[in-house]
Amino acid sequence: MTRALKRLELTLCICFVLFQMYTAFFGAISGIAQKSIHLTFVIAILFIGLYNNDHKHKTLQVLDLVLMVIGCVVTIYITTLSKQLAIDNTTHTVAMSVFGVLLIAILLVATWRKVGPVLAIVVAFFVFYAFFGKMFPLIFRHGGMKFTRFIHLICYTSEGIFGSPLNSAATFICVFIILGALFAVTGVGDYITELASSVFGVFRGGPAKVAVVASALFGSISGSACANVIGTGTFTIPLMKRIGYDGEFAGAVEATASTGGQIMPPIMGAAAFLVAEILGVRYWDVVKAAIIPAILFYVALLIAVDLYALSHGLVGMKRSELPPLSKTIRGIWKFSPMLVLILMIGPMNFTITRSGVYTFLFTLALSFVSKETRLNREKLTQFLYSAGRGCCTVAIACAVVGIIIGTVTGTGLSYRLSSILVDIAGGKLALLLIITMFAAIILGMGLPSSACYLVLATLVAPAIIQLGVLPMAAHLFVFYYGIISNVTPPVAMAAYAAAGIADCNPSRCGFQAFRLSIAGFLLPFFFVYNNVLLFDGTPLAILIAFLGAVVGIYCLACSMQGYIWNAPINFVGRVLLFAAAISLIDSAVLTDMIGLALMIAVHVFFNMRKKNAVPVPQ
């Protein structure tokens, strides 16, 4: 039975990949059919995977198979209604109600099992709110939705499950998950680690810098913090420990760098595609807006690990221990798929789906150049499983978040919530941003970044925009904080994955990762108050804003590590540098001058004190 199901899963993964690539190239099926067929594959692959994982629990295995069959029957039934719904979306039958209830129930179970209980509970709460709105406080109160209206809105229109989020998953997000799986098996990820090691391994604290650079590049194609940790951490964490980094710090560096991979263009994880879809802009516009904040995040992390290496006397690796630079440079052709993708998305102005398909075909053809990158049977099977399974979490999250969006729209809450949040914040942008930051971090602890972004984009982002913030800045603000939750205790998933490799205390590793990512907590405030950092200005203005932000995050990193340049600093120095970093958030001339003055004063004072210090006799 298990062997037969594994063959069925592989067959489904093959059909799923072919379906996604075919519709990406020749055009998506009209109506809700594209999304319902996509969801049929996802439900089947997901529950077969759960069946294989539940081999110790026979009752659960039976339930998995039953839910798989029911789920597929429901989505196939909805697919058959696609043409009818496109012509007449007002008729509702008893059968539609029965299948609608089953769909919602199966998605909730799938969410609980695959994504996590937090999102399932949040969705269940909104379903309760839809029917029992009279029980809530006055500002949230509504008359309650009728059963048939709720089911029809959620299950048979583009306002609910088959709305914009699932449309994104079914058209282009999955194309890039499939592309990422191909990158992994054809050696693109391995080459990235090799390149980073060759170039950065010899510098002070070399392995940590290798981890930062490799995770930035690898994360830009994997789009998953935990996958990034596993992909690069198995190599970089042991190297860091070998030259003297303690386990907690080594794991924290990898976890923080891997988390930042989700904000590093060109792929940036699934949520970035959703930002483009919701804002109605080209994906390249999101990439362009995100590039400077992403660079700043990694500059801050490089500064932090360099200062740590300085304070602990850690050196780089010997050139003989690293991959030969000349050999690595000769293999630069392995990195060409990334360059092709960037060119297609940007200067060549291809659609995002066409860019993904053409890059996929280019990578596939390129893999035959070398024996080590060529797809054999084992690699092909690994690719298909990885591609099929990798789409499940994102698709299920996008589907159930559609229930939240439909409820918010159907109850009228979407029209009132912005005003409610603005009133709670007293009309003050800074306070609303802080409230949003904590909401995003808390939600992000239990949700994947795409689901967290969708919830906050629906509930909170409109309120930020109402206070005059650029829509792109508002959406990237909530997007970033949902991602940073990967290294925010107590549920720092990326840090816990790194701690397993580093063989260290997960809680301490999480706390260290939190300290290292402090710059990431301030960066969104930088670009909200200074839109020039989102490439919204003249080249000179962008350069000035970038340099100001670099100084700000340098001050913050020095404050966290207790070192500035080559000199240790005391508590007062740390406080002054933190104040300098805060002053540099706003791009006003006065605050910038205050921040620069504080930094220069601390730098001069402590470096002069170190220079004039009298050596203590041994």
C-alpha cells in the first residue's frame, strides 16, 4: 500500500509540474478552474505525504486517505462548475452548500496538519465571526452573515478561497518553487556556497562571512528560512565552530542570514509575488524597491560578525583550506540561471511567469553541460518530489487566508478596520507602525511568511496607507516583520533549525539571532520614513539615503556588539550609538546631523582612549 501510494505521489508530482509549467507558458485556464485544479493536486499530494508520515498511527492514515478522496472529489466538482459560475454566479444549490462546507473543513484540517495550528485557529475564529458578529464589541459588530451567502462567497467566488492569493499560488508562485527545486538538484545552491567560501573565507571571522554571503545568495532562490539554514548551515556552522565561534553564535549567524534570504531579490519567497499581485504592480517594481533594504540587512550582519570576530580575536581560514579561487571562477557558468532570471524580470520586461518558465528551460538545458550537474534518475525523482511537496504549504496557506479575506469583505470589516486602527493609534504613524510591528511578529511566530503577510496586508496595511505612507512601503513593512519572526524568541524556527546543526541550546541561539537581527527590526522604519530607500528618487538622493542608512545600521551594530572600529565601548557608549541610529531613521537634516555627531564623538573618544591606554603589567 505504501509503495503504491509513493508511486501515486510521484505520478501526481510529475503531472502537477507539467500542469503548472504548461499553463504558465500557454496561459492559465479561465475562471476558477486553474485554481481548483491546482488545489486538487495540492490536496492529493499533501494527504499522501501525511499518510506516509503517519505510518505509526493506522487510524490517522485511514483518515488521511478519506480526506484526500473527499477533498479531490470536492475540488473536481467545483472545477466542473467553473464555466457555469463565470456566466451566472448567483445561483446556489444544496449540493454547492454541502461541497462548500466539506472544502472549508478539509482546508482547515490540512492547515492544522501542514501549516500549523495557529493559522487554522485564526481562520476558525473568522468563520465564527462571520456568523456571530452580534456577539462582538460595538466597533467590530455586524448583523451576521447568512449560511448560504457565506458559503457561496467563500467557496464559489474570487472573494474567498479562490481569490487573489490562491490565484498567485496557482499561476506564478509555484513556477518559482519548481525553479528553486531545479536549482537545488543542478548544483546552483552548492556553487553559491563554494563561491562565497573562495572569496570571503580568508577574511577576519571568515566562515561567518561565508555564511552571511552564501545565505543571502542561496536564500534569494530558496525563499525559505529553514530550507536556507539546512542548505548552507550544514557547511558553514561547523566551519565557524572550528575557528572559535561558540555554537550559539554560529547558529545565530546562520539563522539570521538565512532569514534575510527571504527579502533578497530576485525570488524573495512566495510573499513577494503576493505583494506585486495585491498592489497591482510588476514584480520587478517589488524587486527594485526591496534591493536596498536587503543589502542594508546584510551589511549590518557583516558588520556585526566582523566586530564579534574582532572582539574575540578570531581570524580567517587558510587559503589552502578553501576551494581554489581560479577553479571557482571557471565554474561561474553555474550561476548564469540567476543572471538570466534577473535580466528577464528587469531589463527585458518579460512577465513573471514567462521569466520563470524560460529560466527553467535554460537551467534544464545548462545542466547537461557537465556530468556533475546533469539530471540522472535519482536527481530527477528528488526534483519532482521537492517541487510537488514544496508547493503544498504555500497553496494551502493562500487558500485558507482567502476565507479570512472573504469574511472581512463580506462583513464590512474591511471598510471599518483602517479607521479603528488609526483611532487606536491616535492618528500617530509611529505608534501605528509599532503596533503593526508587534502584530506581525506575533502572527509570524505561528504562520509562514506568505500567510502572515496576507493577513496583515488585509487587516493592517490599509490603515498605514491611510496615514500617508507609500503603498509599497506599507506592504513591505508588514512583509519584513512577518519574516523577521523566524529569529524572534520564543518561536524562532530558523534559529532552532540552526541550533540542531550547531548542537547548542536552541533558546540561547534564538536570543543571539534576535540580537544580530536588531538592524532588521529598524530597517522597515528607515524606508517608511525615507521612501528614497525604495528606489523612489534621483540617483543622488538614493545614494545619500543609502549612505545615511549604512551609518545608522553601523551605529546599531556597534551598539549591540560593544565595539566601534577597533575599540571596545562601555554602556554609555552603547546607549549613545543606539540613540544615533534612531536619529538617522528620519531623513531630516537636523536628526541626521545629531546622529552623525553622536557617532563621531563616540568613535573618537573610545578609539583615542584605547590608543592612549597604558598596558597593564602581566
